[in-house]
Amino acid sequence: MVSRPSSIKSSRESIFSLDLGTLTAFQASFLILNTAIGSGIFGLPWAISRAGLVYGVFIIVFVAILNLFANFILLGCGIQTKTYQFEDLSRKALGRFGTLMIQFAIIVNGFGCCISYLLIIGDTMTPVMSAMAGPSPYINRNTVITGFALIIIFPLLFFKNIAPLSKPSALSIFCIPIIMLFVIVKGIDCQHKNPTQVVWFGDDLFSSIGLISFAFGSTQTSFQSFSSLRHQTFPQWKITATVAASSMLVIYSSFGLAGYLSFGSIVQTNILNNFAIDDPWANFSRILMAISILLTYPMQFYPLRELVTKKLHLRLGQSVFQSAKIHSMSVVFFAVTLAISLSVNDLGLVYQLVGTCSATLLSFLLPSTIYFALNTSWPRVRHFWRHTVTRAEHGETAPITSGINGTNNYSTHQDSNPTASSINGNDDDLSDDLSAIPEHSISGVRYTIASFFMFVLGVVVFFIGTYTALRNKFSPKHK
């Protein structure tokens, strides 16, 4: 747990009163890359095919920039309110509404990722098993998913926490670059043998934005990454976040373009499906992908279980009854994701829905609304946020004040009971001069503009993108 400083220090000093990490800015940026780059990257060529080459590249660049500002904004607002966890910051800025939104996003992201992992297992290991054992009626997508899920994933879901899996999961980090290298090299060779037709402007932008946002998602680990820095200052965080976002932009655009230009309109949601099932190097890449996915499933499962058990006030090991309830929830969660993965075979739909319903909330909507709630200089907006949040909480939320000059009316004691805070003063308390905010603050025209674009994009993609994905799947006219 992070301890709270009594005041905001100079940007050249350590902002957090916690044990300093050991990483430089560049090392911490690599940590962000490790947490962000996952299975979503293999859907980027498909996302470009949906949006078209021009729109696809533009969306990748645009989302990368907004994701960078989102990381700046979250850390800056955390400093401003002395709140150093995403969920707690959402609660302080937006009240119960913010808590519900981030919990919804975490649940959708956790379930969606786990379902997509099982679908990828079916895509990757079915051809491998067929190549190894030959044609068999017992080797099909459903039996492969069920077998790997029950034999490998299921036993990993009953630890007290994620710690025992931290070292084995590091193996998955080394699998992804090898697979990416294979796709790029082999894909170029395929493109030379079978030239593809390029679509420059596509017509499914919103679903593509959702999937690309899902691939870039890193805001949920912003505070953890910051705490790993040796010099915990806002300028150092800006370097870390910028290096990470720039690296992701180069990696994602290179991989997405290479994959799309190799296969064009026939590129599949999992690009490994575009390679022959009897290609030994393709099958080797599929095995690496399966290893990565099998080790990553628990990484999504444990935070989701912790969220639910925390809300139900359950603790593993505290009593036999509580442990039984937690393990029962683990079984139910696993069974639900397995059942959905066996009944749904459209990985693209899962990618789209996770992106539009979860990634847009975590990367765009929540950071932008938190920013406006805490930093806007528009009196009507300040009044709206303050009274909307406090009425929703019936007077039980932390106040929304400006945090100017390192002072604010927030309670610096983090507690699960929000009644510890109360509102002092009147609306005039919110009209301080924004220019007095310390230099590491995120108030300013560029952050306001970025937050505006994040909010508009988040709302549009959340509603229209989700509707478009479902319409394309279930409407006969769009099948």
C-alpha cells in the first residue's frame, strides 16, 4: 500500500513517500511494454484491414498519442489528489459512478481476455495436434480447448494469489517477439509469392479503434509502473511513458502493416491462421503462442477474482467456509469462460467488444472525465461534477476541489469507507487560478484538448463501436 505525502513536492523531488524502485526510466518503459504487448497485437493486421490502410495507420498513431496523454493525466491527477491507485482515483473524482465504471471495465476486460485466450488456444493448437497425430475425429477445436483448459489452466487457478506464477509467466514475454519475427519474415515471403490487393479506406472504423485501443491498453498499470522507478518524479514518468508509447507505436505499426500487406483482405483475426497447417515454423510459432496464452490466462483471472472477493469481504485462508466460496467462484468463472469459448468461434467479435466496452473506458473515458472533474476551469462544469457526484453518493464522496498549490480538501487517508471525506466551502473554492498548479501538474491547454478528444472518442466508440460489432455479427444484412 502506498503511503501519502503531506503535500505535493517539487517535480524534481520524489513525489511518492514510498520505498524507491530500482528501475531507470527506460527500464520502467520496458516493464510497460511487457504488460501491454499481448495477444491483441496479432489482431492488428485484421484491424487495419477493417479500417483500410490509411485510416488504420492514422488510428494507430492517434490512439498511441491519446494513450500517452492518458498516462500523463492519471499520474498527474493521482499526485493532485494524493491517490495512487486507479480505482481509488476514480472514486475520489467521480464518486460511486467512477467506482462502478472501472469495476465494469475490469470485469469485461478480464472475462473478454480469458475468452479470447481460449479461442486462440483452439485456433493455434488444433492444426498442431492434427499435424502431430494425423486426421482424427477426436481432434477438433472444442476438444483441444477443453483439454488444454482443464489440464493446464484449471489447476493454476487455486493459489492464494498470483505470486507463484510470476516467474513462469515471464516465459510468455519471450514468446511474443519470436512469433512477431516469424510473422513478419514469413509474411513478406508470402506477399512476394501471392501479391495482395490493398484497401486504402475501409468502412469499419469504430470496431478497429476498439481493437487497437485494446492492444495499446496500459493505463491500468500506470501507478505500479511509476512505483518501480528509481527516481519517482513526474518528469521521469513522462520520459518512461513517452518511451513506452513510442516503442509500442513503432512495434504495432510495423507488425500491423507487415501482416496486412502480406495477406490483404484475407488476413484473419489471428494472423497465424493465415499460414499453412503443415508449415513447421508456423506450428512452432503456434506452440509458442499457446505457451504464452496458457501462462497469461491466470494473470487476467486473479485480479478479477480479487475484485469480486474484495467486494464480498472474502479472504482466502481466513476460514474453511470463505476459502470454499472463493474456490467455488474460481470454478464458476472458469466454467463460464470455457462455455462461451466453446459456443463462440469469432475471435474478432471478442476483440471488438473488449476493446469498445473496456479499453475505451480504461484508456479514454475514465482518464478524461477524471481530468475534467478535477481540473476544469469552467464554473458550470465544476458545478455539474461536484453536485452530480455528491448527490449520487448522498454526501458520502470525497470532495472535488482543485488541489492548487499542493493543497486540497481530499482526505489523505485511504479507506474503503468513503464517508471519511466531507465537502468544505462552496463553489468559490473551486475557482482557484489554474496557473498556480505546480509545474508537474497536468493542467493546461494541451491536456484539456487531449482530454476532450479522449472523451469524445471514448463515448463514440463505446456506443457506436459496440453497436457496430454486434450488428455485423448478428444482422443478416451484414453477415
